[in-house]
Amino acid sequence: MGATDAADRAERTVAVAGASRDPGDRRGRAGAEPGHRRRRSRECRARARGARRDADATALVPAADLARSRGSLGAPGRTDARGDLAADRRDADAVVPDAAAERGRRRDDRARRDPPDRLSSLSESGAHEPGTEAPLGVVLRTTPLRESDLLVVLYTDRHGRVTAVARGARKSRRRFAGALSLLVLSRFQLGRRPRGELWGLDSAEVVREWTQLSSDVVAVAHASYVAELVDALLPVESPEPEALALIVNAWDALAAGGPSPSALRAFEIALLDLAGQRPAIDRCAACGAEIADGAMFDPLRGGAICRACAATSRTAGVRPYDTATRDYLHTIAELGAPLAARAADADPRFTAADRGAARDALVAMVLGVAGRPLRSLEYLAKLGAATRRTRE
């Protein structure tokens, strides 16, 4: 009995111990069962989707009717009105897309998505050919653009008057090295995008300079007037190699002996001639008759006007055109280049009044052709007034 009682007590002890562990075990199983159920549910859904795909794929082949029109479903590899490929619509005859068409579509999409390289997109007609010299030209004016760029107006022997963007020109001294200043002749590395309006200026190299004139305020004013006059009178991108030679000659005249009124008059006559507006000096611009006493100078009608035609000249800017003024302008026109026209400054036949009348006549014509005021001309007038006050 004692042994039997001991065995019974041991069994009850084990049962009590098991009962004390059951709640925890039940809780563990209860906590694991939801996760297990979710996992089994996902696996079942995945198997079901795979079975449906296999069934659809096998069903496509027997369902294909070779006699039906392919045009009703759309050509393989092409999109419908919604933009979906035929294969995406589960069309039986479009399971395999048109590979060539698909490659072409992706290539076109990549070309539209990826921007072209900036340097490779320069127009061949704009950039100079390899092995040839870059265009030769001068700077007419510059305008700051953004933080470090410059908008530069150039006159070149190959392209005429052009506007270019010099990126980083206000910070980079190596690529431009003083070539974007007044009184400098340079070679410019130019290019332009297809259908672009502005040119790109990549670099410049100084060929010749007249920067020693920078200390002379009047000489710089004359040089600025030359540049502004070219900018105002000559059309865009109409190259005139003679115009560049004329600018160089005018700056040579400045370097040879300082500012010269006669050199400026020669430059004005020659540039008006290049612009197709050469002033009439010896014959009437209206009827072609020789100029005699009583003539007038009408800038809007083309220059000198004889006495018979002057009755109809009633516009602003009309002024008397006497014999001495005509002879002075005739002499300058005969001398031609600004450097040679310096000789007229010392000609005893002409007085300061004759030179002043010729200046006023040509300036009135220049302003009429330009159609706007010239800042450098106004500055020259202020310098002249200040010089006269100093002499008095």
C-alpha cells in the first residue's frame, strides 16, 4: 500500500506540474496559430495565382483563331488607345511582341529622355572647321549675365555682328585673357546650337591690342564711338570684312596721333557707305545736279540737296550746306581711310567752323540711320563742352 500510495502521489505531482505548464503552452500555441494561419493563407493564394496563370497561358494557344483579323486586336508590339501593349491585354496573337518594333520604341524613348551633349550639339556651320583659323573680330559691347557670364556683341570677319554668351567669363582669366575688352583684336572660338539665336563663346585669343590708349579719356571715347556705330548701323550676321578693316584702321589712327575729328568723319562716311547709306556730298541726293550756292543738307533725304530741291526739305535736321563744308567733306572722302584722313586736321583751308558744320551734318545723318541715340556720342559732346570751358 505504501508503495502504491507513493506511486499515486508521484502521478498526481506530475499531473499537477503538467497542468501548471499547460496554460503557458496553450498561450504559446495560441500566439503562434494566427501567424501560421497567415503564412498558410499567403502560400495558398500564391499557389492559386500560379495555377490561374498557367491555366491562362495554356488556354491562349487553343483559343487563337488564325482566321480572325489581327487588325482588330492591334499589331504585335503596338499600343492601343489606352497605351497598353497587346501582350498586356492577353491577346492570343500577341503573346510574343514585335521585337524590332519594341527595340525601336525603346530607342526613341531613350533619345527623348536623355538630353544631347552640349558641346556635340554645336552647329557645324557655326563652329570653325578643324585645321582652320578661328574668326577674327573685335568686341563691340558686353553686358553682365547671371553671376559669372557675359553677353558679348562681336564683329567678326566671318560671321559679321553676332551676340554670344561667354560662360564664366567674369571669373575665368585663362580662357579669355583680356580678349573681351575694347581696343583688342582677337580670334574667337564660336559655336551655336541648331536653331539657336545666341552663339556660344568658348575662348578667345588676343591677336593685337591698342590698350595703351586706355589712359586717354578722349581716345577711349572715340574708340567707343567707333564700336557703337558699327553695332548700330550694320545688320546682324551680315559679314563685311571691310568693316573690320575699317575698325582696325580707325584705332590705328588713334594710336598714331591721338583723337582726330577728321578721322572720325572718314569713318562715318565709310561705314555709312557699307550700310548702303553713303551721303551725297558733291551732287544733289534728290535730282543728281551739282551742288552750288544755296544748297542744304537733309539727312533724311540722303545728304546734300540742291537749291531747287531744298524747297521741299522741311524735316528736322535740315541745315545749310555751304561751299567750305562741302569741300571739307569732299577732301575727307577722297582721302578715304581714317588714318589717311588725319591730314585734313592740319589743312589750312578749313576752319574750326567748317569742321564743326561737317560734324553736325554727318552726325545728324548717322542718328537718322541708326534710329536711336548713341551714348558714346553724347559722352563726346560732354567732353567737348568741358574742353571748351577749360580753354576759356
